[in-house]
Amino acid sequence: MTEQTYFLSAGERCAAWVTLPATPGPHPVVVLVHGGGAVHDMKLPDYEAAFSAAGLAVVAFDYRHFGASEGEPRQLMSVRRQLQDVDAALAFVASRPELDSDRVALWGTSFGANHVLTAAARHPELAAAVVQCPIVRGRAVAFASGWRTIAALLWPIVSDLLRIITRRPRRYVSLAAKPGELGFVTVPGAYEGWHAVAPADSAFDNRIAAASALGVLVYDASRRAPDIGCPLLVCVSDNETLIDVSLVERVADQAPHGEMINYPADHFEVYFPPLFDRIVGDQIAFLARHLRVATPAR
């Protein structure tokens, strides 16, 4: 059963979903950290169901400025604010008596992997961390889309900055676009992939405030890998289109307790059968081991 609730991050509400297993608590818990521009209904319920069936409580949330959470302007992808949201989610876990604050793991997908690596380096109390199809360096996504995409974004970014200064409505660009169109990610398949994980009635809005791209470009969480004290599972998509796989593998190598599993997947195939069951099964085995789940499922 999933309870929809909220927690506060810097005084604003983050919509949150708490899913408990059928076993008695307090429960070990996994905090789900979503990808760039994504919202809760974009596949996270599948992970809530799988992890809770394995005896793990799950806390998921929408970042501020996205989905069901508060925050103006909408669709602002602020690295600093999203990291605040992750910290607030961990504080929320500690406040819930049915959740075991000594057995907490972070799980991040796509751009959320950046936040998981950063938070894991800053929170030595974490029991484990998992990242899948991970984006571990923001500028790698822009470079994958090519210099034409980067050049096309320059004026929208400048325009958005001018709008901030003059307090006018923000300038938006597509988060994912088809090759040759204006957007932050324009690699082949990105537009179709983002929409494939969103149900027909999803709250997903395929836009970001243009100046958000600046924070993304300078964000490099891969540098934090040596500082991560907890066990880290890196699920690598060998056919990744958004980042050089060697950067991802380097994170697993540099983390003191890093483990790596490779899958024959691109960036989006991890969310669908048949790979979904295989990857989630590996994640559950890893989490059950490090969160001391009495009866590992699957």
C-alpha cells in the first residue's frame, strides 16, 4: 500500500510517496531519486512494487518545481535545490517511526545518479546506494547531443538569464527533442525514450527553464566516487547513448566499496521487460544483503 504525503524542503512541499512491505516494521528503506525532469508516475511505481514485495519500504518524491511538488518557477532544474530535496527526503525517513533510519539506501536512475553519488559521499550513515543507467557528469549529456545542440541553446540560455534579471516569465526549451530540433538532449531515441516511460495521463512536462542547463553542465558527481563510504552498486547500460560508458565504469572502480554489473541495454531499456526484472532482481539481492533484510525476495 502506498501513502501519498509530503515533506518540507527549504520551506516548500515535496510530494512524497511511502510504500511499506507487508512484514512488521521498522523497515529498511530505499529512497528513490528520479532522473532529470522526471516525475513520480514515470515508472517509479514499478520499483515501489518490486522493492516492497522484497521486504523493503520505499520513499519516492517529486523534486521541487516538478510534478506534484511546490516550487516556482515550474520546470526549474536546479542542482542545488534538488540536492536539498534529497537531504530533506533522508531527514523525512528519520522522522518516520515505521522506517529504520539505520538501514537506509539511496537509489538513483539516470540524472538522479548524480545526486545519489553526491549525497552518498556526504552521508556516511547510509547503508548502501544503487545507480542505474547513470548520468555521472552533466556536460557529457550535452556533448553526446553535439556542438550544434550546444550552440543552439546559447541564445535561449542568455534570454532566460535576461528574463531572470528583469523579472519576466522564464524562457523554456524542450528537455528531450528529436535530432535537429531545439532541446537540451537531442540524441536519437531520447525524445521517444522520455515519453515511453510516461503514462498517457502523466504529469510529465517536457520543458526546462533554459538557464537550468548551466548548472547541469558544470555538475560532475563522478568526482565524489572516492568519498563514498557505503557499498555502491553501479548498473551499467553497455549500449548507453547519453554518456560514455567508461565514465560510469570508472565510478564503480573508484568507489571504495563499488560493485558493477553490466547489461545489454541502452538508456531506456532498463525500465522495460525483459531487462527490468533482471536488473531489479540484482538490485534487490544487493540491497537485501546490505540492509539486512530477513527474507530476501525474488
